[in-house]
Amino acid sequence: MKKRLSKKISELFDKESKTLFKNSSWVFIANTYGVGLAFLRSIVIARGLGAEILGIYTVIIAFVVTVQEILKLNVPLGIIKYGAHFISEDRHDKLVSLLKSGIAASMLSAFASVIIISILTHFTYEHFFDIPGLQKFIILYSIINGIAFLDNIGRATLKIYYKFRLNSIVQMSMDTFEFITITTCIYLFHNNLDYFFYAVVFSKLINSTICNLAVFYELRRELKNHLGTGINKIKDQYKEISNFIIGNSFGNTLKTFLNQGDVLLLNLWGSHAAVGLYSVSKKLAYAILTVTDPLVTSIYPQLAHLVSQKKYVELKLMLSKITKLALIPVTFFTLIVFAFKGHIITFIYGEEFRSAAQTFFIHFIGAVQGSLFFWCLPLIQGLGLTYLRLQSYIIAIIIDVLLAWQLTPQYGANGVAIGLLAANLITTFYFVYYSQRKINTEIKLSVSTI
């Protein structure tokens, strides 16, 4: 009986799905732990700062992240795509050259972003904030967040080697440190934005430093014999790699406008308190992505390998099975949240945030479809359909802004949330439809050549 049950469970997963879940295990543990702490931290911050101060903090973060994303080169995607190819050729020297080029480019873009944010802050501060003296925090956060550009490069390198254990353990330790630092600050300095910001910046800097040292330690054996390789080792592929990275960077910029622009729009048409309520509802709703974020982290390098090996049938089977398996729990949780949305918000954040219940459910719908089709963006990137990503984001942003502009005066934060939901549904449809069409075309071509 046990053997029969084990066999049936095993049949639910194809070979590639099993590889995906195996690679995701440590990332899942670390992400679950990190998101759990982040969720608890958000409760402490919301209750400790209140909706008004929380709204100010949220707008500052959204402003910095949005501006930096415009200049940030999405180097990690290029490292995974081309790094997987270099490893398959046993050209670790080229991988080191790629890493050095990526680090140099990322640090230059970080420096440029800090300069631009400083200039924008000087000339536009009064349009965003009615509280004096926050300029130093905006610039300080942009510096620390710029240094953290290196974090994603390190994580990308671990992904192509399928090394997650040590970095996951270190990340959990750093998440614990960050949680203790920030919650202690909130406890000692209630409703004090200055001290809170110092705690955020300090913990982010320590987190970034320790995690990058852990990445270097984890990969020391694979890369130590090639550390002297110069960046010109891949000069014949600069154009190809640059086109891929720049194209995806622009796509990431548009994605950030979708994910952070809603906060800036609401700040223009609403109040800091409205932003605080909106931020809480969005953070709580998207906590569901704790389950699928580790899969997103692990699936891109796997898709890159499958595409490079032209295993499109196996790829399609894997995506079909994991989507069908996710459909039942996703439907169940959606019904639960719909029935108890008001109770959930007030139980977690307090009566002050009750009015965010409907906004929370709208965001939850967006989070649900994102978790169900978590593989869409990694697949588009793996297939190299960069132009399609840009096209879908541009259309989505236009619809998002138009809907928010029309609905926010009457419906407040709900109007902004509806605009974001519509934008996310559009991009998901684009990604699913065109990626499947590309895969089916490749399968037909492979059959016809046999």
C-alpha cells in the first residue's frame, strides 16, 4: 500500500519538476523564514509608526528604488544565461570575466544613480514630502541600496552552480539580525522616523556585506584558479551579452514602475496615511508569494539549461504539471481570504487599518495569479523574448496609469489597486500565450527535422 501511494505521488512529478523542487528546497526554507520575519517586522513597523509615518517611509523607498531601477543594469540575468553556457563548455575563466564585467558595470550604475537621486531630491523634495529634513535619508538609502546591487550578482552565480545551502543559512542569520535591529529600534524609539531609518540602513549594509562574503566562500573552489582572468576574455561576446542585459534591464525598469509606481501615484493623488494603508494591504496580500518565490529563484537557471539543450517537450510538461498542482490550494485560499479579509487585516495590524481590507483583497487576486503562473517571466527570459516583455510592460503601464487616474478620485487606494491588478493580468496573458506559442513552434521544428 505504501509503495503504491509513493508511486502515485512520484508520478505526479516529471523529472524536471523533481529537479526544480530539489533545487528550491534550501531557497524555500530561507525565503519562508525571511518572509515570515519580514511579515512580523511589517506588523511591528505598522503598529509602531502608524499609517502616516509608514506612508512617508514607503514613498521614500519607492522613490529610491524606482529611480535606481532605471539605471540599474540587470546583470544577474546575463550571468545566469551566459554563465550556464560557459559552465557547460567548462570555461570557468570566461565566467570569471563575465562576473568582473558585471560587477564593474553594476557599481558604475549605482554611483550614477546616487548622483541623480541627489539632484532630484534637491529640486523635487517639496513635491513629495511636507516634512523637512528627510533628504539625508533618501540619499543615504540610495547609497546602501546601490551597494546591494552586488547581492543579486552573487545569488545569480550560486544559481548556475545550484549552490544554495550555505547562502540560505547565512541569509536566515542576517534576516534575524535585521529583524532584531529594527524591532528593537521601534520598541525604544516609538514613532521616531529618524532612528528607524538609521536602523534600516545599518541592518541592510551588514546584511549585504555578510551575504556577499558567504557567496565568495561558497564558490572559492570553482573560481580560485581563474580569479586572475581579465574582463577582455569575453570581448568577442560583449555585444551579444550587452544587448541581452540592456534589453532585460529596460524590462525590469518597466516592471518596477508597475510594482512601485502605484505608491508614487497614490502619494500624488492621496495622502501619506492612504499610502500607509495601501502599503500594508499590498505587503500582506503578496505574502502568498513566499511559496513560489523559491521556485522562481530556482527555475530560471533550469529553464536556461533546458532551452540551451532544446528540451522543449520536457519543459512544457514540467510547467503544465506544476501549474495544475497549484490550482487547488490557490482557489481554496482565495475563498478564505474573500470571506475573512476584514478580520485578517484588523487582527494583524489593528483597527486603524480596517479600511484597507478591500484593497488587500484586490492585491490578493494579483498575488494569486502571480503565484499560479510564477514561471512566466523566467520562461520569457529563458526563451530570449525580450522584445515581448518590453511590449507587454508598456501596454500594462499605460492601462495601469489610466485606470488609476480615473478610479482613484472616487475609490481611493482601491482605484490604484485595480489599475495594478489589470496591468498584472495583461502581462501574465502576454507571457503565457506567446511563450507557449514559441515552445510549440520549437517542438514542431524539432519533430520535422527528425
